[in-house]
Amino acid sequence: MSSNNKVLRYWAVVAAGFEQVALDEMADELPGLRIDRLEKGRSQVKIFFTYERSPRRLLDLRSVQAVYALIAEVKGITVGKPGLLHLVGQITKADFGAAQRLATVLDPQREVEVCHVNATIKGHHRFGVSELIFRVQEGLKVECGMTSGAPEGGLLLQLQVRGRGAVMGMRLRTAQPSQHHAAAFCMGRILGIEPGDRILWLRNDRAEVSEFIQAFGVEVFAGIGDVRTRPSAKNGHWFLWDGERVPVLEEECSHFLAQCEAGKEFALVQELARILPIGCIGLIEAEQREVIASLVGAHEALEIAAVLPLGYRGRQHHLYAIERVFTGDLLQVQLSS
């Protein structure tokens, strides 16, 4: 605990499908960053990296759901009790003093002698999460003098066991209120949204709307189920949406973001073709990949520019970037006029 080492290694959590957006933002915002590796899961991607400059800059990343300071990496974990004891022993030998100093730099009010441990286990082990957390907390108390407490006041520690390896990290308090703000930022970057654009938003999470307005300086037309509970956001216009017809004029919005419900695919694709100006792109998130691909493929005014696999609450969705294109009939009309 008396080490003068600094934390230089971290990992960022990104929604699966948005990792390239996050890598681009990190390269732009964190000079000297070195990417160490990526670990891809079904719904999330962990980006491990080394960064030797001010850790405060990590708090401003908008594309990531969370950032963790890497405290310890453990290998050679066997499935039984010896593996559990080996893991706990390696964790308690880690330099928590460096993590405590980092926490104090980022938040002087943080109680660095108090910790809250979360854990996940993937793989076939003969010990469970509850036993692992208990033993780690006891080890930190005996070896490091750290007591257990609520995550709001102390250090929030995350231990992730995956097969024969494990990582222990300390979560940094970030500027993002929720992972949905990060998703909104990533979608905005994919679309190339610029200040002054008018966005049609037909999705479920209203936290995204404020992120679009704050991050990109756009005007948002948002369809919701009940206008009485609309968020109070400047540059936001709210209307009731039944999943089909949208009360927006043709070419009134430059971008389109929607989350498609089963059975509403045809209506949504038709509205996208009606509203989007030629050359502009909309994003549709859907679970049934074949349905959207078939509908767009049959529509002469639309093309699929890209398809991203997108993790959503443990289920596999797809994010379609769909472009409004010139058609032969439209080109003929323009030439004859």
C-alpha cells in the first residue's frame, strides 16, 4: 500500500458494435494512448489500454459506458478451492495504494478506505460469486485495511473471472449518466451528425435525446407514447407515435433513428423512404435481420450501407445504416426538366 506507482492501465466498456467509434474517439481525445487488446463479448466489448497522461481526460469520453483502472490481472486459476485461494491471494497483493491515489485525484471526497466489490464468473468453476466476493472482501480487510461499504461513497471494485484468467478494476466516475447516453453518442458519430441538423428520433430510451442535443447541437423530433411524460429538453419537439405514421414532412429531417418493433417493419421502412432526403442515412435497430434486409432490398429508393451487430440486454440485435438513394425514375424526371 505504500507503493508510489501510478495507475497507467485501464479498460473501457463499449456496447458491442460501437467499438470502432470508441477507438476513434479515444485516439482523438487521448494523445499517447496505446491499445493493448480487445475482449469481445456478446453484448459488450472491453478495450484494454495504457495511458500515461492526466486520468481526468478519461472522464470525458462519451462513447464508452464505463472506464476502469486496471488494478490486477491474474492467470492460472483452477476450478476448485486452490484456484479460489490463488485468485484471492493475488488480488490482495495488488497495489491498491495506487488506485486509492487515483480515486482521490478524481474525487477528493471519495472514501478510499471503503470499498464495494462486484464480481462475475464465466466458466466452469467450483466456487460461486457470493463466496468469491466474501473472500476478497475479507482479504482486503486483513491485508489492506479496507472495509466494505456502499458503492456510492467508496471505491467501486469490479472483479471479472473468465476461464483461467481474471481482472480486478476500479470504476472511474464518468461524465455519462447511463450507457444509453454512450449509445446515442456512438450513433451520432456513425451518422456524421453536425450542429444544426434535424433528427427524427423513434427509439425507446429518452435519455438519448438529451445526449443528441448536448453533444451535437441538433434539433430533435421525438416520437413517444405519452406526451405528458416528455422530457424537458431544449431543441426537442415531441409527438405521439403509434409505430407507423410519423407526423413529419418529407425531407424535414436530415437523419432518422429508430428502434423497430416486430410487425412494424414495413411501415417504418416506408416512412424512412418518405422522410429522408436523398443522400442521407438513417439507423434502424431491429432483432429480425432477415425482415429488414428483405424490405429494404425490395425498395428502389433505399440501400443498406452497413449492418452492425449490436448487443442489447444480452440479446443480439442489428443496427442498419440505410441510405436514401437516387432512383432511375427520379433521375429521368430531373434530366427531362
